[in-house]
Amino acid sequence: MNTGLLPPVAPEVLAEAVENLTARLRKKLDAAIEGCAAGAVRGDDGGVTVRFGEDAMVTLRPGPDGAVTSADQATCTCLLAPRCLHRAAALGAAPLADPDQSAQPDPHPEPGSGPDAGVESSPEPDAAAGGAAGGAEAVLAPTAAPGSGVGSAPDTGAAPGSEPDRGPEPAPEVLTAAQRAAAGALWRAAAEALAAGVTAGGAVVQAELLRAAHTARLAGLPRAEAATLRVVRGLRAARERSGGHRLADLTGAFRELLHTAGLLASGAAGPVLTGTARRAYRPGGGLRVYGLCREPVLSATGYGGVVTHLLAADGSRYSVSDVRPGGLARARGAGSASVALGGAALDHAGLARGGLRIAGATVSADGRLGAGRGVRATPLRGVPWTEEPVAALFARPAAEAVAARLAERDGDPDAAEPALLGCEVAVVGAAGEGLLVREVRADAPLLRLRAAHPHPELPHTANLRRIAAHPGLLLRVLGRPDLDRAATLRPLAVGPVPGAQYTLRLPEEWLGRADLGYDVLQGSHFPPGAADAGAPAADEGPDVLADSPLWRVRRLLESGVAGGRRAVAEAARTTGPAAAYGPLRRAGFTAAAELATALAAEADRRPRDPFGRLTEPSPDAYAQAWLAASTHLAAAERSLVAASWSWGRSVPL
């Protein structure tokens, strides 16, 4: 469905419109939404009209922020308006707007800055994540550093490479009765949506989720609301057969939503699961940071921009982001946009190969620094990858760095995306759209390099293809480990290996690195010698994750998301538990087999009333069984991913 002309719609507006429909009209809603966006026409006044036959026309008039945020901004000319099918269909065909966070005051505003100008966006281009909501904001996000470095950062009293002191941990939060009730309603809506699946998860089911999400927002549960919006967007993409839809992503979104709602409803949740609508900032003193690389940001909700990753002299990681509405064009152009931080006369391209001295930095509870009025920044000379503190990134084995990232995720399953790691590798050959490399260490495993952003208009994939044409090439890679795939790295930048002959030869002004999302590698950047572009694809060898019998559990869970409870029950009737999950038990995955068997049995449970008639079973027990199997599967797969980075040769189970 092409929703390009339709303005974003606030979730609560759509939920109210669907709730006002009669039961008869609700049955017709999905059919009415189909093809609705194709008839949208933009008027001279900025409104968008959608015609339904000769007698009805819906007009959507977005507000100054470009979104429909109130019911009176959507009108229809038919006699049943506003409780008509046409109005609900037009709203249902429009994309979902991100929550208006500016409507929620910040209880701890950043010193000297007042309300934030925008909301930071994660550099993960997850289509379900939704991107940022608002204008640009320069933020710096430190994470744990793998090694020590030398420099002139202020003495914080912490060991080199350790996380700076962020103050005492917040005390466990006591949820109110309203918050627990909102979480309970969200659990019930999510369980109903899971039992329905993609096939039956139409506009009515999505509206129930949106209403529960709005209630959670009003109760002060922004994290639960965000998880719900990811599920709704995933359901929409799946039903529309969008090219960017992945069933595994929707399965993960359901797992996160049920996990969050279940813990909140039980009252056993702290501030991490409650979430924060806005970020509080505290004074952070002075910093010296040096550029590592740039990364384009592209969101399915129309936001685009850039994130420039930085490293402090004490080894702490930071990033400066600039994300705004604009999509692909914004993502491509932002790489050379000015850095909005403390008046620094520097663009992101210069910052990625330069540095900043920051005075008066402000730090949030989660370690992010904002760009308030009191922040001052002065450009510094850049540090090559061969000098400290950057050289320490490439001194640690990749397996150790990934093990640390997985330990962080085990401590907080909903932690932010893994930090960047560096390694020196030798190119083995092409493997599909990516390439295979081997770390330059004894008994190192084969690593798969996949494009961090596979959009064809971004140069990631093309650059990897050029590198794959030079087997034996030595290079340094800086990227983000993909913790959902075996031994997979998403490279953001590459550079030459010091002292090697057969390595990259980059221009001097690039300071020994190429940003794969912005710089385009040419033939002159490679050493002399014929490129083997026509060589056959390299043998990837066994994949410990894909070849394990856990795929049986994964297929069962994903079939439940796609076809609902009925699909899981049909799978259980077709293949008996002994035949379906016997390989799991023989491979040692006894718990996974037991949980999958329990899920199939619960899906096929058909209770009867005292007269022997079938009754509709509650989805709660089914959702609990699905969540238990999904949570165990995620933990088992994380263990296999960690092992894949350590083995010299991955051994299939």
C-alpha cells in the first residue's frame, strides 16, 4: 500500500475511530482500507482528500507538526460521520505517527537548555522502531570501552576503559494501580493479537492494541507504548507484504511486548521497563572526543540522518546524531551537514576524522550528553586508527568483545544495541551480498560481513562487493556485531592494516579510514593486481545457529505469529511431538523441546461448556506458553552466537 500522500495519524485518533464503528462496519474495515491510499489527493490548503464513491469524501488536515493528532482534523461528508466507515478507513490507511513527546514536560530539564528541540534516534534502521520524533538533537551516547587509552581527558577516578561514574543507581520503582491496570490491559490486547496472528490481525485488532498503548502512555509507561507501536507497524507491514518485513522481527517485537507488559502488570518491574518519555540531564564537566566513523540513519517512518561515532581519551564511546524527517535524501545529505553541538564549526564528515574539546557537557542518567546552551565545543585534530585511544579497539580479540556485549545483554535483555568493535581481517571471498573474512589471529573463525544498511541507494553493499573481489586483502574493520546471527559483523568503516603490503590505499585526507555508508571505494583504493570479481562464492561452512535443531522451535513460534493460535495447533496435529521435537532432545535441547510441546498442547486445547459445546479458550495461557518458549529460544541462540565467535571451525549440532 502506498501511503506517501497520507499524513501520519496519532494512534489514539485511529483507535477512537475504529471503536466508534458498529460491529457490522468493523467487519468491512479491512476491505475498505485496501486501495484507500491510492485515491488520496493533496489539496492546495495542505489537506489530503480521499474519495469513496460519489457521496463520501474524507479530508485529513494535519496540524503544524504534519500529523493528524485530534479527531476534528479528520472529517467525512457522509451522513454517518464521524462514526462512518470511510473516515476510519482513511485513518487506518495512513501511517502511524510517533508519540508527541513534547506534550510531556521534562521533570529534569537539561541545565541551560530548556525543552529539547527534538528526540534522539538510535542508529539502528529498524523499520519497526519508528525512528526519531522531532527535530535534530546532538547527543553523545557512551558505552563501555574495551581497552585503555592515553589522552588528556579529565580525571574521573575510574580505570581506563571503564564506564564513567553516572551516580547512584535509581531505586526500584513502585508501580501505581493505574500503571498495573494499564499494563494488564496491554497484556490482554497483545495476547489477543498473538492468538489472531497476522492473518486475522486486521485493523480492529490493531486498534485494540493502539487503544491499550495510549492508555499505557497516559499511565506513564512509554516503553510499553513504544513496544506496542512496533508490533502494530510489524502487523501492518506483514499484511501489506512489505518488502522490508521480516517475520523474525515481528516475532521479536511480540516477545518484547509480552515480556514488558507481563512484568509491569505483575508489579515486578523497575524504571528500566517503565521507560522515560524524556531524558534528564546533569552537568558532566569537560570531554575530549575523537571521531571514529559516520553511519547513515534511515527509518521506515520517514526519518533520516547521520550518527557520528566518537571515542574519548579514556576509552568511553560517544556519538553525535542528527536525525530529522526526510527519509533517504536526508540520510544521504546529513553526512556532510553541520554538527549542532556547542557552536563547533565542523560538519559530520570532518568530525568523523577529527575531534572535539567539549566544555560544560551535560550527562543523562543513561550516559548520554546533550547540546544545551551552556555547552561549548572546539574542533581538535583527528586521531588515526593507528594511534591511541583508537588503536586499543583493534587490540582486543573480537570473540572477547562479543562475549562482553552478550554479557551486557544478559544482564539487561532490553539494553541498547551493542557497541562498535574493531578487528584486523583477511578477505576470503564473496558470500551472497556480503563477504567472508577471517580474523588475523590463530584459530580465528570465519566471520560474515553483512551490509549495515542494505538500501540500494546507500553504498554499503557496493563497497562490500568491491572488497570481496580482492581475496587475501588485509584490512581493519570497525563495525557492530549482529548478536542475532552466528559470527556476523555489520561493518561501518574500513581501513588499511599498518605495515601490510596487500591492503587498502586510501587518500591521505581520509585519515586512514573509509566510511562504508558515505565514501565510495574505487579501484585506485586497492593494491595493484587483478581483482577476481568473477570468482565463485566462498564456502561459508556450517552455520552453528542455522544448522542447530532450534529451527524447529523458531518455525513453530513464527508460524504462530503468522497464522495465529490455529496454525500452531494444526502443526501439532500434523506432526506428533516425538517426531517434531525428538531431534531437540537428542541434541541436548531438552528444555526447548518441553516448552515447544507445551505450547503446541496449549494451542490445541479445546475447552467445552457443561453442554459439550466448544468454548473460546482464553488467550492468556497460550500467550504465556508462547512467551516462555520464545524467551528460552532467544537465550539458547545467544549462547550459540557467542560460541560461533570463539570456534576456529563452527561445528554443527
